[in-house]
Amino acid sequence: MKRLTSLTLLVLSALAVTACGLRGNLDRPDPLWGEPQAAEDDASE
């Protein structure tokens, strides 16, 4: 029984951690090499 409780706690903790993160629009970084492609979002700004 103790093993099942530990496993359940571990799985629930893993699910809680995966729910954390950035929200909203993410900015796409520039490429490491080469010229960046013109994006439609950049044209509207």
C-alpha cells in the first residue's frame, strides 16, 4: 500500500510540474545563422 501511495504522489507531482510554464505569446528568437525570414507579424508593427 505504501508503494502505491508513493507512486501516486510521484505521478501527481510530475503532472503538477509539467503544468508550469510560460503563458501567452512567445517571441521567436532570431536564427543562429543566416538572415531571418520576414514574418507577417513584423509587417504589421
